[in-house]
Amino acid sequence: MGGFEKPLLFMLIIALVGMSLFLRPNNEGVADVGPRRQRCDEYHRCESGCCSTAGFCGRGPEYCSSADRCIDCNRRERPRCKSIPRRFVGYFELWNGARPCNRFSPANIPSATYEHVNVAFLTINPETFELNPLYKQHAYAIAGLVSRKKYDPDLRVWVTISGLAAHDWAIKNVSVFSELARSEAHQKVFIKSLVSFMSTYDIDGVDVNWEHPDGSSDDYANLPRLVQNIKAALSLTNGRWGLSMTLPVSLHALHGYNVRKLAGKVDYFNLMPIDLHSQLQRGDTWNGEYLGPAVNMTQVNEAIDFLWMNHIHPDIINMGLALFGTSLVPEHPECVSPGCPAVSGAAPGHSSRKMGMLMNSEIQDLRNPEKHELSYGTLRHQHDWPAISTSSDPDAGVRIAMGEKLWIAYDDRETLKSKVDFARDACVGGVAAWAITHDTYWGDYAKILDCLLEGRRKSLQLFYCDDILI
């Protein structure tokens, strides 16, 4: 073939390739820039989920809230089990040492209870993309947690990387995660900083807690690549390769995660059915302006169903449990059942200092204030203890405590048992508690959960069913 023909052949090949790209169907784009919305109708069923009347596949009330709005629900039957969840994960708040009372140190954790302790939170510098340095007291707390591994061979200490602003966990800084996930250069800096931190503090794994990706942007495609790069770096370390990810229960938020791709890159998901930052958001149609518990089991069930429809087995899910209660002000004194309107979050607790919630240790103080005052004295700890009465709400699956302009929903041994039973029946592989540091001084709730999870494998044969003080 002559020299004149070679350029013509080359140009012809280029033209054909260009035409093939130009003519590619819309649903076969070269970039995964967002959660694909599969089109559907009565003749084209959804791969998973339901077909809305608008002709798109998905999960949630907007897709199939009633039979007359749903064209098709192509459901996969979920498995049913009777096995004990084998993983017991808990989050340890680093900032809890700043409380005036009800502080909880690593030494307060009962031995042979939590299998994984996730240190919350480490944050990312938005300019350098390195981990922000620790406060000295936070470093001491991590050292205290890690030292317990000498006596508990099952214990692993992980760090939770959060999309919150540095040293101010009331402010979300989601853009840091977005920029990190978008840039390979930023990821190299971040991962180098992360691996160095883990080596310095003898950390065993990482929990990624992005709050939450914007499902309509490139976050959907970039997040799995970021997690894959973290996993690849951890695989080169000396045994520090644990990797998990926190997921919300909100179906709206879950649609922002490419859960199918993420599932192959993590050891498990922590499905946390709790809003860590505000218990009542006015105008939020998901959380609602209503009285209700921190853990809504209907939402949990729908989220597990969503993951199952995306071919994610419940065995790699840890179901979140709350060691705190919602603390709200009812709008009408005569309407105090879950679902009744709430006017606001109740006043902050004397230790947590957070409107709309009370730690379980604070709830126990309300029930037995003499014990708190005996422990801390009354000279510097003057509290106005409201009178409360408690009852059980079997429909909501929680305990209810009532006082003047105060409505508290929380879990006790009985209601925690019902949630662990649900996890067992749903084949869920573990439970994750927020937070270890909301427990009583003697770790009674850790002991309750350990007792309910009796039968899981433990190297230290320590059991607490007869050693619970509440």
C-alpha cells in the first residue's frame, strides 16, 4: 500500500470510531456520572425496584407508595435466617471527654464486648487534603483504646473518616469529600497521610462516613474509585486492611451511592438509621416534624430491602442501634404517641448539651438522679431534675419517658432484644452502636447487647447477662 493510501486509511478508521461514539445510545455513556435512572413501562420491567408512573425505576414511596401508583414491582424475596449477628461494632466519640459529667473513657468499656471500635471522627484538611492533626486529649483516648488490644485478642480499632468540618462536627463539609474523590492527586496526599496515621497509632481499619454524596453529580461515579484506591493502599500495609462504609437509611440519600460497586470494595456496610446532628429538622419530610424514635424500623427494613434489590446480601450489613433517645416537645399535650406532631427538640441534656437528644446515661440519670449526684456530687453539678414516668410502646418498639414538655423515646433491654431479633431474622451480619460513649459508667448497654448476641465467637469467655445494673 502506497504512502498516499496509509493516511487515507487512518483517517477512515478515525471517522468510523468517531461515528460509533456519536451514535452510542444514551444509556451506554462512557462515563458513570450519576445514578442511572432506568426507563420502564408495562412491557419493559425494572432490573430492580419499581416502575413509577413517570416511567423510571427506583425504590421508595415516590415509586411505589400504593398499588395504583405502581406499574410493576419486580421484587426478589429476601432470605430469612436464625443465626446470631456475629459482628459487634461501636463508635467512640473523641470529644466526649469535654463533657462536664457522664464522661466515658476507654477503660469503661467492658472487656470482650465490642469487636470493632470505630474512633469518631477524623477529618480532612480542605486545603492540603491531609488528615487534620489530633488534639492531645483525643490522641490519649485513641492510645487508651489501642492498648486494650493487648488483653482482648478480638478487638480491632478503626478510624472513621468524616465529611464534617475540622474540629466542628456541627458543620458538614461535604465538598471536601467531593474534591478528594474527584482528584487522583488529592487522593495520593490523603492516602499517604491516612496510612501514616494508622501506622503511628496502630489502627486496624478505616470506616468511610461521607455525609452524603450528591447523587446528581459526579460523586456517584467518583466515590467507588476513591474507596477502591483506599482499599488498594490498605492492602499493602501490614495487616491494616479493614475497610467499611457508613450508609444512611433514607432511600432518597441511598440513591446517591453506587452501592453495587461499593459492595465489592468494603468488608461491610454500617447502616446507621440515626441522624447524628439534629433529631428534628423542620420541613424535612423524611425525618418529619413528629414524635418518633431515633431508630425507625420501617425505614431500616426498607433500606435493607433496597440493598437486597441491588444484590447486596444482608450478611455484609451491620444494623445501627442508638444508645441515645430522641428528646422532643409535643405540640399537643393530649397527643403524645409516636406520629403525633412535635413543636421542637427538647432542651439539651446536662452532659451531651445537644438539643433534641439525650444519651442513655442521661436518661438513666433522670430515672435515678440520686445515683448521679452520689457519683458526681452536688457542689459543681447542680441539676434541675424533671419528674418523669415511663411506659412501653410495643407498636413503635421503644420505651417512652414523659415529663412536663418532655417526650423521650429510647431503647432498653426489651426493645433492644426486639431489634436484635429483627437483625437475626433478616440475616444481618452484625450490629453497630452509636455511641459507646453514651453508655452508663459501668457499660450496662454494652453488656445488654453482648448478652443478646450470646453465641457469637469470642476468644475471651466473659459474659455479662447477670451483671447488668439497670
